[in-house]
Amino acid sequence: MATQRMLKFVTTPRQMPEKRDAQDRRRDFAEIYSEYAADKAAEQAGRCSQCGVPYCQTHCPLHNNIPDWLMLTAQGRLQEAYEMSQATNTFPEICGRICPQDRLCEGNCVIEQSGHGTVTIGAVEKYITDTAWEQGWVKPATPAHERPESVGIIGAGPGGLAAADRLRRAGIQVTVYDRYDRAGGLMTYGIPGFKLEKPVVMQRIEQLEAGGVQFVLNCTVGEDISFAAIRGQHDAVLIATGVYKSRELDLDGANLTGTVRALDYLTASNRKNFGDDVPEYDNGELNAAGKRVVVIGGGDTAMDCVRTAIRQGAESVKCLYRRDRENMPGSQREVQNAEEEGVEFVWLSAPAGFVGDGVVNGVKVQKMRLGAPDATGRRAPEVIEGADYFEDADLVIKALGFEPEDLPALWDEPELAVTRWGTIRAEFATHATRIPGVYAVGDIVRGASLVVWAIRDGREAADSILDYLSQSGQAVAAE
């Protein structure tokens, strides 16, 4: 019977949930995809080939049991599907929305490679977990017994929160410190609502609080509390700060009014959608309304910026990227969504400087071509001499990626070893730093990466911390 509900990829075409019309979604920050109905979710889950070597699972950083929960969904056993999904992923409803499935699970689906169109894994994952919330299947942590050990987590992004959840379920006392007034990190303030509506994040924060996780917000380590004090208050510490230092351009006019950092721009927009008072948005500094907008960069942050500018009512939105479409790091699905909404992509183009009398009014643009591969294997962009031109702009958003802050200096902790890139040096398997009892996960170790990798790191580090606390307890008992 179970087999009859699967293997439908030959007769049933791939079908994503209905996508809102581009003209409608330009007007608000609501998510652009509707939810599957139960029958449609079961039908699409039933397209899974149940292959013997599930590449989707192999290429998922969390190694989610994708074929199994697809089969359970096809059989209508949604609560079991959710429990299996939750077993390996702390936030499946978030990954179902923002993971670049086209580069991970769906991009490696066997039936996609055979020409039948990939299983819509992300949409089914989102449906399963949204149903679980609606039905009350998602429960706060209820440890079998409380343990006296305490862990301090610095950073309330996906890595820190994944670790907090896993530690609380083991009965550990957990306190999370974060610089912002809301937990969630970039899931709250960096990713726009049209990709991840904020109530989805806030309900997880509330679930963690109901499970006993303590949050200390508006708390900047090194200013409001020292790293040494956190170490003194807890039996172990996890660093999960992420990377927030924006890369800058060393070009003429880079500091003109109207040239802004992507994270500042996105944070202002998200705060406004929360209903906060945001003077920089209201006075137009971080607001694209009525402006000719140029976004520089080709990653997912750049995609978030161009699509946000469209929704704010920009006169025009152009994205400059120094490579071509095939070599951009951002999701191709996001590029398609942006183009549908009216964004113009200017490939093989890079800024050479910014022009304006105190306030930016344009960008000098260099045309590029792709030359020989660089050290990463990607073809390196080269300037085409004499092909420069001028692009009008009232707002320039620099979405060039992020770098780590100098944590050893900011935290007055010279023993905290870092790599030559400034990321924290931590063991690959355990996530332990060189300081006993101190661990590090996510972007502050990897560099700017995906939410799903941070979740994996947080879960692994939590397990390592549990081992460390158990060994420390045994040593104390032996003494």
C-alpha cells in the first residue's frame, strides 16, 4: 500500500505551491508562496522515487531523513512526518522557507537528474511543520530531569538557538546573550518577510522561552558584560555571534550619503515591518521609495536588498554583479523571483567609483569579462578597458558579504585563537576552541554561510558540550 502512494514521478508532474502574482507581491512583505493543501502535499511527496542512495539526504547539511518523511506525508501520517523531520532539524519550518534547495536537496534529487523534475522537498517540509504548529504537535522542551550545569550562549541566531534547544532538552540550564532587542539574529533582522515571515521566527523563540531558555537581550559582550564574566557564570560557553562586519569598497565616493550597507538597510526595513520607530527609514536614508536604486553584489543578501527595494516603491532597481548569471553565488530561484518583480540584473559589471556632491547620484561602472579560473575554480572577472559607463543612482546598497569582528580585541580575550581570516579557530568535529569549555559555531567559524549549516553546527556543539559537562562532572566526583 505504501509503495502505491510513492513513485508517482513518471505520471505526476512537479508542482510548487501557487506563487502570488508578481504585481501583487511587489506591494507587501508577505511570503510569496501559498501553502499546499493536504491532498497536494501528499501527491507531491508521492513523487519521491525512494531511491536506494538518497542524494537529497546526503547533500543536506543536516542529513535530514527526507525520503522517510516524504513517504509518511504521502501516507497522510503527518504527525509522524513532523517528528521525523524535527529529529534531525531544530527549525524545519525555517529551512523549508529559506534553504537554497536548488543547490542542496532538490538540486541533487535523482529524479531531477533523470529529467522528471525534482520533488518539491522544501515546500513539503514547510507544509509538514506549519501543520504541526496548527495542530499543537510542537511542544516546548520538557527534560526528564533538570541538571545543575549551566551553559552561556553568545548569539541568538540559528546556531545558538539550535544548541540552546538541544541543551535544554537534556536538562541543562541555558542563558542566551544577544546584542539585539529580539532574538533570532539574521533570521529576524537580516532576512526579509517575503522569504521568512517574522511570526514564524518569533513562535520558535517563544517555544524556547517556554522550555526554559533564558534570554538576555540588548546585551553587547565586551560592553554590557565581559566575556570573562560570562565564563565565570557558566560551566561552558558557546560562541555563535555570526559575522556582522560588512565588507567595504575602497573606491572614490564610497562614503557619500546614499551609499549604505546591506545589513543596515535590511535591518531598518525589518524593524519597520515589526512596527518599530525607525528614524533612518522615516527620513529616507534607508528607504528606497521613489529612488533609483543600485545594489552591488550577487549573493543572497543582494537578492534580499533588490526585492526589498521593489516593495518600498523604488523608481528602478538594478543589481550589478561582476560575474555572469551562471557564476553568481545567490539562488537562481531568487534571481527569477526578483526578475519577475521588476529587478534588472546587469551582469559582468562592477563599480569603479561613486559620484555626487556630498550625496550620491551615480555609479561609475566597469564592464567585465570572465578569464581563467581563480584559486576557487571559478573564472575570474577581468576589466574590459575602455568600456566604462555611468549608472544613475539615488541609493547604492553595498551587499558584498560579511567579515568577522575582532572578537579577541573586543572581548579582551587574547587566548581566543582566530584564523588568518579572523574567524574563530575551532575543532571541526567537536567545535571546541583552544580555551577549555569554550566552543564556537556557525558563521563566526565558517565565515558567512547558510542557516542550515549553523543549525547543524549548533546541534553538534551541544552534543560536545554535553560530553564535556559529563566528563567534568565525573572528574569532580572522582576527586
